[in-house]
Amino acid sequence: MPLVRIDLLKGRDDAQVRAVADAVHTAVVDVLGIPPRDRFQIVTEHEAGRVVALDAGLGFDRGDGVVMIQIFTQAGRPTEVKQKLYAAIAASLATVGVAGEDVFIGYVENTAADWSFGFGRAQYVEGDLGIPGTAA
């Protein structure tokens, strides 16, 4: 169950914002194998100049279509799965008009004890939910 934060510059209409969110979710579902309704996303739009995303020395420029994504999820997935996820997100976003150089992804891992889905309870720890990636 990842929590996905998506930060964009203002200027897209509601349908375009939803298309970006849907594209990211599709890639997460396809690569991580989570159920489609296991969707937790926060989309935030920012004024021009409030998102700074340079090239980290890689020699390319980003445009106004930058999409910055933070994926918070449980630890344990191998590097190859993460790389596949990054590629899938970029490919999925390309179908809705986001250029590859405008896709920035940060992947943050945590543990089962770091989640509460409601009522102030730790459902993974208490056994109400199976921990992703473990044998059931």
C-alpha cells in the first residue's frame, strides 16, 4: 500500500491532473501488484517558481510540465522492481503528455509499524491487514 504524493505546477485542467494521477496509479498497480482500489494519492498544484527541479548534473532541462512524485511504501522490494516501477511510471506518464525529463521520483521505504489506516490503529501490526511481500 503505497502513499503517493504528486506535485505539479498549476496550469493543467482537472482532467489533465486526473490523467497524471491515474497514469501513476496504473504503473504502481501493474508493477507492484497491488489491488486497484489500494489507492492513496495526494496531488498538490503549485504556483510557478514554487517547484524547483534541476537536472542533478545530468545535462538536461525540465519544462513547466514537471511532475515530482514521492512514493512511501514498505521496505523489502528489490532494486530491480524499483527500477521497473520508475520506467513504468515514466512510460505511463508519457501517454498523457508528460516528457521523460519532467518525471522526478523519490522512493521512501518504511515498515509495517509506520502505517495507520484509521481509528488510530496499526492494522498491519495488529494483523488486520497482511503485510505486502510476506507469505500469507
